[in-house]
Amino acid sequence: MADIRSRLRDVSQIPPLPESVEYVLKAMRDPQVSAKDITEVISKDVAMSSKLLKVVNSAYYGYRGNITSVTHAIVMLGFSTVKNLILGLAVSSLMGNVESSSEFDLKEFWLHCIGVGSTAKVVARKMGFREEEEFFIYGLLHDVGKILFYQLERDSFLELLRDARAEERPFWQIELERGLFPHTSIGYELFTFWKMPERLVNVVAYHHDWEVGENDKEVKVIWLADVLTRMFSIGENGAGNFVDDNEMVRVRELFPDALEEDSDFRREIEEEMNKAEVFWEILRRGGA
């Protein structure tokens, strides 16, 4: 485990993004890149454009087969939404090709991530934040550092999972107490290398840090969504859905009715999960 930082600095250890996604990232940094430019590049990437249209025409957006081109998707959803959606699809598909083991169930892991994204939309709505779709993508990708950790240091990662389950404590606490290079930092290094948007990088790096979240709305929403998803046992993050007392107290302070079984809060999360089923379909097929 000691050499994981050096392995992260080895470019050959980091999976490359598709060329079309590199171009989308460039567009996010360069205001001179137009929607027309993005459309031309994405349309040439048959796999990505196919995934994009599959999601756009699913129950998630509700257009039900009426959108037939990337151009039409941008017109209907907006340039910003489509760019964020492409990033989410690209990264989750790329990392979705990893195989499960008996101790790390990737299906449950990705259901957890989709759950955090779905819950983040509801949390953002309740807190008056407008960028619901961005929050879904942040939630979907928040734990990507765990996947890379699993790929680079499988035995060490699985040992930590076993310890977290045995001690019935959150995975991040075990990492912190042992002074390890945590999955949040691994995700930070990966997303920095990929030149991901700063807000997304911050979410990946600090989604277990409440103090950062108090001054950063994206981090705060994903922190809350992650805790709620564990509390509701939506999927499983790899190490058991354990929640510590401080996490429980903060959630109850902000959303006192959220834990009631018949609450509107839980119903809204269930509705969002049902709409987001298309993301699991894409991941289940290995990103195809």
C-alpha cells in the first residue's frame, strides 16, 4: 500500500479517457468551444453518443425515444447538462469494466453510487439548490477513488473492507485512523490528472469532510446524500453501510423527517432511483 502514490504518478496505471470526453473537458475550460463543436466530436464517438441518447430517451428525462441526435439532446437539455452527463457516463462506464470479487460486489457498489446521485438530487431540491442534474453526476462519481484503489492495491483494499465490516465502522474512518492514503485522495489524484472540473474534484476529495462541506454546497450535498444512502441501505459501498453517531446527528438536525419510512423525502429518493435505472443498465453491460 505504501507505493500507491507513486503508482498514481505512473501514467500507465491510470486509464485514459476517450478522446471525445477529453474534448468535452476542454470545452468546459475554453468558452470558445461551441455546442456545435461538441456535437461534431461526440457524434463521431458512436459508443458515447449511443449511451447519451439511451439516457436522454429513458425515464430519467422522460422524452421516451423522441430525441434522435446529440444536437437535439443539447437543444432539449441544454449545453451544460449534456456536458455533465457525458462526463458521468464516460467515467462510470470506464470504471464499470472492473470485475467484482467475493468481497467487493461491484453491482452493490454502483447501486450505492447511483443512490448517492439520486439522493443528492432530493437533498439539493430540499436545500433550494437549482443544479439537480450536476448533483446527480457528483454523487454518481463521488467514490471512484475506491475503484482505482481496488485496481491498484487489491489485497490492501480488501483487507480494509474486512476490517471495516468487522469493526462495524465507516470505511473512511479506518483509512483515517491508520494514516493511509485514502480513497478520497486517490480519486482526487485521478480527477486532477484527467483535468476534471474543480467542483467535481472537490466533491471527490472532500465528500467525507463535514467541515469543508459547511462552506462548499457541492461537498455538503454529497456528504449528506452519502450518509442518507448508507442509512437507507441503498446498494452497498463495499464496506457495509455503517454510519457513525456524528453523521446521524447532523442528518437528523437538517432533515428530521427523512428517516420516517413513509416520508415524502424517502418517496422522492425512490422515484429518482427508479428514473436512474438506465445508468445501472449501462454499467451492468460493462459500459456498453
